[in-house]
Amino acid sequence: MKKAVVYASTTGNTEAMANAVAEGVKASGAELVFAKADEADASAVLACDVLILGSPAMGDEVLEDSVEDFFTKIEGNLTGKKVAIFGSYDWGDGQWLRDWAERIASSGATVVNGEGLKGHLEPDEETLAECKKLGETA
């Protein structure tokens, strides 16, 4: 089993979540491909069994630019893939994750964690534990 964790972070909050997800992937015994969205190799990510993607909410609850760019590159190649999403936010209610989940489903992939895992601002211990569990079970 091979799992990719690809993320962007502007304040470090989503990065902390990504690191906890990566811990979970390692704990599950899966091989880990771990990268920031602006450095990720699309073909290496698409070769994984599970894609776990993270983005903070930006502006009017949209994906961070490098995540948007990376996701646009792989979006047409997700049919049959398992994808999980996560991210941090300051205000709002998680609309960026719901919109992203719809895009993923529309591309033919299965979103394995519903509307995604969101953390408000700096993730607390409970949120980090949920992130680790996501890495283990996705």
C-alpha cells in the first residue's frame, strides 16, 4: 500500500496537520509519498493507492493557490482513486472542503472522509489525533 500526503500551508497550521497525517500513514505500515503541493510530482502521487490532500481555506473559502494548481494537474486522472482531504481555517464553516469534495467526486474518485477533516486555526491535540487516524485508515 502506498499513500501520498500533499499539502500547502501558509501559517503552519495545515503543515502540522499534514505531519500528523504522515505519522498515521507510517504507523499503518504504508509507504509514504510526502510533499508540499508546489513541489509534488504528479505522476508519483497518482501512482499511490490513496491520495491525502491538504489545503488551508483562503480568501472566500477557496483552496490555496499551489494546491489549486496541483489539483488541476491531477484532476483528470482521479477515476477510481481513493482521496481524503483536510485543512485548517480561521473563519467560515468548511465550504472550501465541501466544494473540493464535490470536485473530487465529479472527477470519478471516492472521497473516503466525507466532507473532509478541518481544523480551526492551530490544531489542538484532538485534531492532531484525528489527522493521525486519517493517515492510518484512509
